[in-house]
Amino acid sequence: MPKRGKGSHYYWVHPLRKNPVVLSGKDSKDAKPYQEKDVIAVLKQLKKLEQGDES
């Protein structure tokens, strides 16, 4: 569940990650390219963690 941050920022947290993913903007708006890259990187990291590969 996202937590509300300052202004239009949202902090998305996951139990396997200690650092949240911070997204700016309002709902239904397109993410910035750097935000898309951040989310993709985190999803890949989570997939590795869930499979037991922590490298």
C-alpha cells in the first residue's frame, strides 16, 4: 500500500525491501522515464530475492 509523501509524492514499500520506491505525480498520470527505470530495477531485485538469489 502506498504511503503519502510530501506534495504529490508516494512511497511504495515492500516487506523484502528496506528502501521505498518514491514516485511523484498524480494517479493516472504517466510516470517519468527515470521512475519507470527505478520501478523495473526494483521489480527485478524483488524477483531475485523471492527466488532466494540475493546477489
